[in-house]
Amino acid sequence: MHTLVLEIPGELSASLRVPPEEQLARLRRELAARLYQKEILTFGKARELARLTKWEFSLFLGEEGILRRYDEEDLKQDMQTLEALA
């Protein structure tokens, strides 16, 4: 498995207008939303990066004014979920 690590210098993280205890979660959500918006990540993978539930990530996208796409991959995942529940 390949892992990426993003380092943010202390002086830069200190200048973020977010309380230190909220910075990591906030940066994860912001990055996930932008990567989803630019179609670099799927909804599921962006949600995973943000560490939010489907509902929480959908709400966050709405708050950010980012439209949710629904493509064939989303349909396939939904169909698999429905089949597993049946």
C-alpha cells in the first residue's frame, strides 16, 4: 500500500484560522471536497479521506456549494448494497 504524507510547516499551521485541535480534521475535509469537486476522487474515496459518513460528507458538500455527482460507479455500489441487504 502506498501512503502519502503531507507536511505543513509549524509557522504555516500556526497561521491557519482554525483552532489547532481542529486543523487536521478540517484540512482532511477541505482536501477531500476539492478533490471530489475536481473529479480527482470519487464520492466514496473523498468521504473516506474526510473520515465522514456518507450523510455527513453530503451535508458538507452542500454547505460548500459543491454539487454531488451520481455516476455509473455510484449506481453499481448502490446496487451491490441493495443486493447485500436483500
